[in-house]
Amino acid sequence: MLQAFAKRDFAGEVDKATEELAGSLKVLAATAAPDNESAAKASGILATVVNIIGRAIVQGKRLEALKMVMDAAQSDIEKLAQLIVGSNTKIKKAVDTMLIRIVEHRKVMRPAITTANRVIFDTEVSLIISEADEIKDSLDNLSESITKVPSAHMEIRKILDETPTGLDALQQLVKEVQRIDKFYRSIK
């Protein structure tokens, strides 16, 4: 449902409806007062105002829907992070168990100290131990990163409640003015 909501072009629908409104208002103005140029301008201004309000409503609804989904997902994200960390702990134990079994099995096959094969054999065993250590270190790093995901999600959610200030607000205003100007020119 959220994916369908996110993919739907509400802003485009607002623009289309506003263009239709502008066209209808122009026809109405031309019919009601054919010689009055200010009536035609007023219809364009009214359509632009409707477009601005419609877009603000759409943006607000999307933002509220996102907030609602993020709030609902927070506990699931926390549970998932705990499950992954718990699974990583179990995998580390399994790696330790396999390593112990491999080393025990290899001890039986270990060549005599006087042979050249002993060095090769010991090198192979040390590589296996190193690989196991790398796996466990990777799991530790992954677990450490995963434990930070719920708090990062919560921080992102809190940012959605903040109102833009300073440069962000100015940039947002400039973009909106440019969009409105482009829209207004398209309905002239």
C-alpha cells in the first residue's frame, strides 16, 4: 500500500486538475466578460493559488504517511536488529565449534616434525584459523553497525518533525517560486 501511495503522482494530478480549472475559468471569464482582460488574469491567479494549496496538501499528506509508517516500523526495526545480532552471535559460536573440530581432526593428520610437509600443513591450519578469525571479526563489525540502525531510524524520523530553517528554507522557497512561475506560464 505504501509503495503504491509513494508511486502515485499526486502532484501531477494536482497540476492536471489545476490546469483544467484554469482552462474552465478562462472559458468562464471569456464568456462572462469577453472584453475584460483582468478577468482572464484573475482566473490564472486563482488557478495558481489552487495549485499551490493542492501541492502543499499533497506534500503534507505524504509526509504524515511517512511519519506514520516510520513510527509503526520502529519496534520492528529494533526487533530485527536484535535478531540479526543474536544470529551473528550464534554464527560466531558455530564458527568456533567448526574450527575446534577442524583443528582436532587435523592434529591426527599432522606430519612429523622432521618432515617438510609439517611446515606446509601448519601453514594451512593457520590460514584456516585466520579465516575463522576474519569471519568472527566481520560478524562483530556487522553487529556493531546493526545495533545503530534503530537509533538512526529514530533520528531520521525526528528530523521529519523539524521545520526547515535558514538556507534550507530559502532553497525550498526558491524552488517553489520557480515551479509556480513555470506552472503559471504554462496556463497563460
